[in-house]
Amino acid sequence: MLTHNQIAPDFSALNQAGKLVQLADFKDHKNLVLYFYPKDDTPGCTIEANQFTALLAEFTALDTLVLGVSKDSCASHQAFVDKFNLKVELLADTDGKLCESYGVWQEKEKNGEKKMGIVRSTFLINKAGIILDALYAVTAEGHAQEMLDKIKALA
């Protein structure tokens, strides 16, 4: 698992529009809220994406970009964006390398059955590419506001 003050693992992934997005694109330019979620268009993931979208102007005003990540395809992400008019970019980690590098691909148990999956997690990365906060197993409801408050505290 990643922790405070570590260098953020580099990444390169396609967003919902099929555009390549890399961590290096933001270095020295923007802070980054990188949030991982289990699956497009599911209840908790929809709440989280809608709340980040609702607060996006405030994040932008604080020089911060919000990126969501799941193992869903670009097409699935685009359908999710279109259905809920989301404004956050969603990255398709179809091979799971990004999830593994951030330690969010973990064994989960539901109804007594164990299987691997994405643990809802968020990383606050500064302009220098350093992790300022690494939060694992977060709750979707209110999480976007929690992250905004953390960004405001940095300003």
C-alpha cells in the first residue's frame, strides 16, 4: 500500500474519449485527485462520480484535476459519463496495471465469498508527483467533499 510522501507511481491510460492520459502530463502544473472505484454505473460509484462532478469547479479553481479509475473499458466509461452528464475524466485500466501499482486491487469478501476487486481508494498527488494522502477503503457518500476540504487546507 502507498503512503504519505511517497512518489506517485507513474501511469499511462486511456480516458473515456480514448485520449492518452499520463501522470507526467500534470507534473509541475496541477494537483491530482486520483480516485479508484469498482465499476461504472453502480450505486456507490455513481454517487461518488456525481459528487466529484458537482464540486469540479471548486477543484479546478484550486488548480486540481480529478481523475476516476476503474477496470471498465473506454466505451463503458463514455456511457457512464453520458448517462449522468459527468464532468470528471475516467481512466480505463483494463489490464489492471494501474490498480496494482496503487495497491487497490485486493481480495474482497462479500456474502462469505472471497474474490479480487478494486477497493474504493483515493490518492491526493501534488504538482511534484508526491502523494500527500493515500486513503484506502473509503465511503462513496461525502468523499468528494472530504477531498475538496483536504485541497483547501493545502492552499
